Amino acid sequence: MEGAGILLNKKGYVLTNAHVVSRDFDFEVPREGRMALAPRWLAGKVLANFYGGVQCDAEVLSVDVGNDLALLKIPESVIKPYNIPCEFSKGVRDGADFFVVGHPHGPPFIVKFGFVSNRSRPLSDIPWDILNGGFPHSLEHMDLAMKFLELQVEAGPGFSGGPLSTVDGLMFGVLHAGIEGTACYGIPVAIIKSAVRRMFNRSRIPGYDVFCHLN
């Protein structure tokens, strides 16, 4: 799957969506004397593309399944002086203009402009047909208490994991679901900051599980 990502710092830490780098598969496992299907999350091999044509492999350090976020690591040697890490915004207001970066057809990157229609849309308020047909995760894997950024922008596949930035260039969220013909949805900066700290701390524990689930 193609998507976008965000350089967090010059040490090579990158943020994107969990569904861009991983997914759940059904495997047969022994259970109560018989074989049964059980879901298991697996991370794929990730190839990172930088503006200018530079490519490198990215290591999947940790995946927050419930918030659809993933922390990656790339070699510091590939980061150029013009690769500027993101700077977080404190938030965003309803009606604010913004832009999102993605590459739906591979490099080069594309910029789309839009506005925030609702900065705090509860998951329970999002129509079922959108959740069922446009959201990348099934509800069983998501944090049902999440409140999304609702966005008016034309950003389809390939923009997942892309930075949502104010006109001043400050990041206030990450695109979660780019749904053509309707509103798109993003993950707010407050959730991102908390998840990044949690994923980074988990990645430093010997023998840790890459995947952090709700249960």
C-alpha cells in the first residue's frame, strides 16, 4: 500500500498510519483440540521515498493499532539539510484552511488544499456507510472514544499518513481516511503526541511486541 509519512526529527524517526505499513491476516491456530482462524497483525517491508528521488528501507519500530499510527526509523545518513522535521501546532479551529501532502501515484508528491469542517467529530457521529466503506480499519481494531478531524479536501488513496498542516506550515494532524466524494478524516495532534511517546518508549524495551492493541 502507498501512503505518506512525516519526518519527526533528524534522528530518522518517521510517523505514518498503521494501515499503510501493516494489516491483519487470519491464520489457523490450534484451539481446544481443533484448528481455528485467529487474526494476527504483520508489518510489511517499507520503502521510504524522499523528495528528490532518494529511497531507503524503513524499519517498523512500533504500531499503535487502535489509533492507526506507526513509528518508523530510517538511517540518519539519508536525511539531507533540506529535509526539515515537522513542527507541531497546538491545535486548529473549525473553518481553518490547511494543506495535506501525499503521493497517490508514487513520487512526485502532490499537495491538496482544503478546510477543517469539524475539529472534533466523535466516531459515533460518522455515518455507518463511510465507516464501513471508507475507513481503513474495521471498528473492532479502533479506539471507539476517538474524535477525528473532519476535513473538506479531495484526498484519496495515497494520502494516508500525510501531514495536515496549517497555512503557516505547522502540523495539526495526520490524514486517516481519504474518501473521494465525501469528507475526509484525520487524527488530531493531541492523540499523535501521546501515541508517539508511547510507541517510542515501547520500542526501547527488550523483546517488546511491535504491535500495541486496544486489548
